[in-house]
Amino acid sequence: MSDSNPTPDWLEALQSHKLFAGIELPMLEHFTQRMKEARYEAGDVILREGESGNRLYLIIEGNVDIVKKVLGKETVDQQVIATLGAGETFGEMELVDMQPRSATVRARQRVTVLSMSGMDLHAISDTDIKVFSLILMNLAREMSLRLRKTDTWLAGSLFSIQRYEGPEQRG
């Protein structure tokens, strides 16, 4: 992993990022002053499930796997539950609920991210409450979309299990 401050080249990437939808260029320039750029190689762990954290990550290039621990019959396995790419965000849940990381994030290939701390994000509320509110709405929209996908997947999985077991085994 390598860390540095973002360059002005990232402004174009931020303009197309879901988190910053509707935010004007001058304010995006202000955000880049608070962000840190990092690059990871394929297989590198960016975040680990269970760790504490207070950074939001914006994927600029590459893809990451979201990996969750699942209990097997006799082991704890790791299952890829999602793959995220450029324009997507991870690490946002910890900024909202202040709980440990809910999953491990691993670089699928070489990946470049920009990150900002919860304190940096909150500092924006002191300078421009409208922009801060817009970012929170974008963040809530993204989390809601993920929750809907999870609900759909869970409902389908439960239905499949019920069909497989049959009524006589549920009984």
C-alpha cells in the first residue's frame, strides 16, 4: 500500500462518484484537501472485519471484494458477498453507527482509493451545511440500495431453503 495526498487529477473522478452527486467543482476541490490517496495491490487487505475504523473510502480505480466471515459446520469460512468498483464507496457504515468494521475489504486487482475520516466529513458541516446534507443523503441512498439488494437476496435464499426442505421437514 502507498499513501499520498490526492492530485487535482482526481477531481474528474470525484465529479462522477455517487457520493458527490450534485456537488459543484469548487466544493470538490475543498474535499480533496482533506482526502488521502492510497493504492493497494491484488490481494491486499484494506479493512478487516471486526476492527474499529473511522474512514470512508471512495474507489477511484480497480475493484475490491467485500468478504464476510460465515460459520461452516466445523470452520469459519470467508465468503465474498459483493464486488465494488470505481465510483462506489465502502467503510461508510462505521461513520454512521460507530461499530466495528462489518466486513473485510480486499483488493481484487490493483486499486486506488481516496479516503476521508468521519471528522473530516463532519468538518464540512461547519463550512457548508447544504453540501454536508447532500453528501449524507447520497450516503443514505447508497446504503438503502445495498439494504434492498440484501433483502432481495435473503428472501430468495429463505424461499429456496424452504422449497428444498419441504413442508414435512419444517414441521
